[in-house]
Amino acid sequence: MSPLFPALASASAKPALRFGDQILSYDALRRTAGDLGRRLGGHRRVAVWATPTGETAVAAVAALLAGVALVPVNPKIGASELAHIIGDSAPSLVLAPVGAALPEPLAALPRLDVDAGADPGAAADAGDAGDGIEAESAALIVYTSGTTGPPKGVVLSRRALATTLDALADAWEWTEADVVVHGLPLFHVHGLVLGVLGPLRRGGTVHHLGRFSPEGVADALVGDGTMLFGVPTMYHRLAEAGGSDERLAAALAGARLLVSGSAPLPLPDHERILAFTGRRVIERYGMTETLMNTSVRADGPPATGTVGVPLPGVDVRLVDDAGAELTASDGETVGEIQVRGPNLFTEYLNRPDATAEAFDGGWFRTGDMATRDPAGSYRIVGRKSTDIIKSGGYKIGAGEIENVLLTHPGVAEAAVTAAPDPDLGERIIAWIVPRDAGSGPSPQELTDHVAGQLATHKRPREVRFLTALPRNDMGKVLKRELT
């Protein structure tokens, strides 16, 4: 296979990585990652303590240059989950920033310190490293969240990384001139694959904020940033701040592309950002197992509220509960998304049973429910296991109700779940974080608000108030904890 990062061969002084004040040129990255990659010789699989730093980015590039599978580890991981991941993936080495304290069992592994700022010397060179490595060889092993059992290791090949990043380049008109700004975690495919490896494959620049903040976003985009990657919780904070912050509004308006992913962006946030920037946030859809499947195209019509059309090379279909394909493109018929293409993962590590169960022939069962409109764009309704509510004979998407609840001026956050009901089968429960804890809306007011905009059977039967919704590191609401 040809190199994943052709721009490394240029030995250019152009910035490749920027983390805070630390900047590595393509020449420096070539030498630093090349030197580290040679020291990984003889290893089959290594872990990285995936802090949001330049050291994680250098470690990832080094492993890919060396053809060694990398296991990113969340620095906020719990003890039992960490023990499972290390026992399951069996890395022979851990890469970590100099001085970083590691928990057991990572601390028990042989360790190789990474210093992104160290100069390995002019003699250190990546050469043609990465050229000729098998396309199907494992590049990353990324562990899922484990909501239905112990986390599963998703084996992603070099082929999957290259094809998904090249498909996004086509959809987003992504070039070497782009500077991607983000503050995403680097143990997940969104931050690491799209946010770091993506710009490097294009020959552009990564500008990682270290820690997300509206002020940091404004500074980076006012500088040389052209694209912003974020998750809905980040865009919500930008929507909250941008209406009264002219500098932030201007910075967002000046970006070439605003991209949201990892969960649906609520329509009220779409509308607020559009109102003060004149720009639309585009959404894309992917999973750890599939990388990217669809996206709103930079050269296409507006498709707010959808995740766009299939990416080049990716086949997408909807199926009913019996597995039969649904051909309707009416924007109403709900089915489970299934995908196939070169972007898919190879296997769940050590889990041939789970790998086989995840496929319907050559199609991967995503567990996500969606509709398809006449333009071919998909709208995610929710997870089959947590977001589809069967109440009174109706199939109801939680996301539709959440969007309406978020239009109420007294609601800061909202999530919708279901509980067993002897009469309806399932009853709808709304979980609300009020804007003002002292004088929030009443349950009846919120129920009436939903009933006034949606069919009566979609109104919540219960409303419960919280100070915050439980979320994971990517900002997704953990609905299984809402009981």
C-alpha cells in the first residue's frame, strides 16, 4: 500500500501539528515520528496513553509508519475497563508523554516516552516508511463504549483509514490548504482519525485546542483555521455564546466548513448558529466500526437536520424489523441503517461470534434508525435499542421530541427515554435540565409544548428534572443511566 501520509516526503517547513504553542513542521514530524517508528520494530501491537497532546499525534503517526497496530487508551478510563482492554489487546509496549503517570496495568508494561518537542537530529528520517505495508494490516484497535457488555476492540485496517479519509476529502473539498481546528479527545476515531490523521493525509495542518472553549475556537479561526470539527455539546456552547460575542460570530462565519458529528446536532442549535453567522453546520454519520458512511457535501444543497448522502464507495440501505430492504425515500419511513464498503472494520478483536453477529451477509448492522428523503439524504432518528419508542401502537423517535423540547425557552438540555407501560407498551419520559433551576417550566407546560407541535401520542407522559444529563467523553447522552 502507498504511504498514508505522502506529505511527509516533502520535508517541508509547513506546520503539520499545532498543540497550543507547540508547532511541528512536516520536516520535524517526519524525523520525530520516523525515529520513534524505528524503535517500535519487533512490536506487533502497542498502546498509547492518548492525552490531547502532540505526543499522542506523534505516537499515532510513528506506529502507522512502522506498521504496528496502535491501541488508544482514554486517560479518564476506569480501572476495570482498563484492565479488560489491556488484557484483551495484549500490547507489548505503552507509549506515553514524558513524565505522565500511568495506572496499573499500563504501568506494568515496558514504556517508551514520547517527546513531541525533542529534535531527533538531522539524520533521523522516516524515509519511505509506510510504503509497502499491507492494506489489510491492522492500523488501530479502538475500543467501543461497552454499553451492552465489556468493550469490544474494533480492528481498523490501513485500507479503512485511507478510504474513509479520501471519501471525506471528496465530500468536503478538503485540501492541503485547510487548517482543521478542534478540541476533541484523541482516543476516539472522531478526534484521532478525522481530526489528526485526516489533515496529515491531505498535507494540511492540525490545530488542536488542547481544551475546547468558545474563546479558543475564536482565536484559532481568526488566525488561520479553515475547518472546525466538533460534537453537539461543543456547538451548543458556541450557539449559546455566539449570539452575544461578535468576535466568535465573525470567526465562525469566516470558517470554510463547520462540521458536527458523533451525535445528532439539535435543530435549535443549527438555527441559532445560522442566525448569527449566516453559515450552516454540516453533519456526517459514522461509527467506530464503519468510520464515515455519509455526509452533507460541501458542494451540495443545504440539508440541515440530515447527515447527508452516502460517501463515495459506501453503500447504505434501510431495512425493516425483519431485515427486508426498504426502498421508500419519503422522509417518513423508518428503518435500520446497514452499510457496506471498504471503510468497514476488519473484526472485533478475539470476538468472532460478535463479528459474525454484526453482519447481515456483507452488510454491517449499525443499530441506528433513520429515514431517507427524496434527495437521498438520511436523517438519524436514534439508536434502535434506546431511541425508538413503541407506544400505543406507534413507532416514535426520541430525537424528534427532544428537538421540540429544546425550542422551549426554559429548557437548556433534554433527553427522551421510555419505560414499560401496561397500557401503552412504553410511555415517553422527558428528562429536562432547566435554564433556570429556580424557576423552570412545569411538567404540564412542557407536555403541552410538545403536544402543540407534534402528534398527541408523542407527548411525554412523565417529565423529570435534572441538574445535568449524564454524558460520555464525546458528549453523547448516556440514556441507559436515565432510569
